[in-house]
Amino acid sequence: MLDNSRPTPQHRLAGVLLLVMIVASVLSGFGLSDFLWVSGFSALSALVLLWSRNRRAQRIQCFVFVAIGFTCLAFAWSHGYDGFPIKQMLTQNHLLISLLSAVSFLRLITDTRGTGRQIPRTGKKAFLQTLTGVHFFSSVINLSALIIFGDALAKKQKLDRTTATSLQRGFSLAALWSPFFAAMGTCLLYAPGTKLPDLWLLSMPLCFFGLAITWTEYRFSQSGRMDTFEGYPVNFRALLVPSLMVVCILAANSLFPDVSVLVLVSALSLIVTALVATFRESFFQAIRTVRNFSCTRLPDMYAELGLFFSTGVMATGISVLVAKTQPTLDAVGFTAGIAIALLAILLLLAVAGVHAIVSIVAASAIVMPLNPEPAVLAFIFLVTWSVGATGGPISGLNLAMQSRYGVGMLQCFTWNLRYTIGMFLGASAIILVALG
């Protein structure tokens, strides 16, 4: 296993290449299209350097996605397609990879505990504030927040149903609105034309609904042990930086409406991290901090890098094949019934173990001829990612819960079954209102 405190030269180089990829991706997003090639080749070079860190199962998964992409290209060639979309392959998901890499810098300036008055450690209020705490911190530092909270709570005793599901749902519900999640980036990319405020009008009510039913499930349950629940000592003043990031993104989006939100998030993640680090330390120390993080921590993105790069190849192949063959669908328009049926299929696939990005890539190519409402399609993809993470026993989230905290596979599924059904019904109601 690699010792991240003493990275090898090739891993340090990979970290530098990922930083170059982020900067090039941002520059290309602001109209300097020549940097698109730089971003794509930097990502590919980093992937090659980090390939040995992937487990055998991860490598097989990547090879399968690449094989699907080239198989689709072969069918397209057999139907008269005479090109080779190398640029699209290299850059199909470069914004997602850049987003994931850039937001990881926010860990440098986000402190989950902070200072000052802390929340009560036991009782209903402790449960509610632990649930919302992991939710808000996850919205910025993603899985790192769940691990910080989970490790602290697991020190006292093995995570029970109440504690485990509060962590799972608090984390996954953040995917419904946070622009720092890969889920949001994926949905905005594969539901082109989606405006973030329009998507929030659909996803935020569902997020509140998910938090509410989690609270209600244990507040009025005898097995919820709400009176003795031991919470995580969160200080919500530590949310100042995350709140600042959201405000900056909204402001930047209004100033640069034609620039992708993914580009804005990537740029601001670096800029805000550098500014806050400079304010707390000094300019030169901030530069050293960013440099050291790039060389030692960015290479930890190897699994995500392989996943998104290989699915980008798959997405390219599928899109070329669909564009060339132009399959006809026996449906007229993207109706509410079709939208709900699509959501049901994608959720079933997620529960069965199919990664959300795989089903999203395929679904996007298939339904685009129906001219779907962008925000509704993005909403369906977000729900698939969020609810599938808790409901799928072999999702990345639940695999982490199983390996790190000893929560069983069957428990991951059964403990969240009612929640999964409730979220599907809630999402279906929102779709009916949006398309009704």
C-alpha cells in the first residue's frame, strides 16, 4: 500500500499533472479551447502513472467500459461513420474529473469541529444536528465528512441502525443540491441545458423531504433510541467557508452565465482555498500548502480518475452510435409517465449494483431524442445517484460503511428500504407537478 506521506516521484508527477488538468480545464471553460487538449492529455497521463494503484476489480471495470465504448464505435463504423473521436474521448468527462480534483482542495480550509460552543452530545437535538452536520459538511468535502463523523462516533461503539442511516442519508442527500458533488457535475453534463436554479427548485424540496422522513422515522420509533443518541460535537460556525463557496458560485454564475457551473466550481475551489490559506498563514505558505497537497493527496483520486475517464470513452461510443443510427422511440415526448418509469428503472439498476454514472450515460443517449425537459432529466439523474447510494447494498457509500464500520450488506439494504421507497414516491410526485 502506498504511503501517502512519502509519495513516489511518479505519484508526485501525477499530482502535478492533475493540477495542470484543473487549470487547463478552467481556461478552456472560459473560451481558451486550445487548453482542452492539455486538460485531456494531462488526465490521461496521470491515469497511466496511477494505474498500478487501482485494484484488479477496478481495472476490469475500466476495461469493460472502454470495451463498450469501442464496441459502439465499431457498430457506428459499420453504419458508415468514418471518424475517430479522439478529442471527445479524452475530454468527455474532463470537467467532472477536474471538479472532483478541485473540490478536494477545500479539505484544507474546512474544519468540521471548529471552536466555541458545541452541540449537546446526547438526545434528539444531538441527532438532528449530527444529521444536518454531516449533510452540510458532506456538501463541500464529500466522503471525507462522512469518514470524520463516522470514525468519531464508531470510537464509542459499533454503529447501530440510527447512527449508520443518519450518516448514510445525511451524506447522500447532499448530492441533491451541492455543486461540489460528482453527482451534480454528472447530471449537469448529461442533461445539457440545465440551469442550476431550475434544478434546485426540484431537488431541494426532495432533500428537505429526505431529511424530514429520516428525522420522523426515528423520532417516533421505539427502536430509534433518540433519547440516548450520542452525537458528533459539530460547531456550525465551521460552515462559514462552505457557505462562502455557495455564495461565490451563485455570484459567479450570474456574472458568467455562459460558463459551465462545473468550471466555476473548479476555479473557485482553487481560488477560495488559496485566499483563505493566505489569510490564515501567508502567501508563500499557502503556495507550499497547495503544492504539497497536489503532490501528496491529489494522486488519491486514482479510482475516480479511472472510473470517469473510462466511462467518458463509453459515453463517446454510445453517443456516436446513437447519432449515426438515430433509433426511433415508440413514445411521443418526455411525458411524466416516461420520466417516472425512467426513474424507476435507474433506481432498480442502482440497487442491483450498477454504478449511477453508467446508467446515466446510457439513459442520456437513449432519451435525448425525446427532447426531455433538462431540469427534470437532471433531477432524475440526481435522485438515481443519491437514493441509489443508500439503497444499493454494493454502492460505493455502502461498501465504505461495510468495510470501515462493519455494517452488513443486508443491513445497508433493509435499513434504508422504506426510505428508498419513500424517496421514489416523493420524487415521482415532484415530476408529476413539474411535467403535469
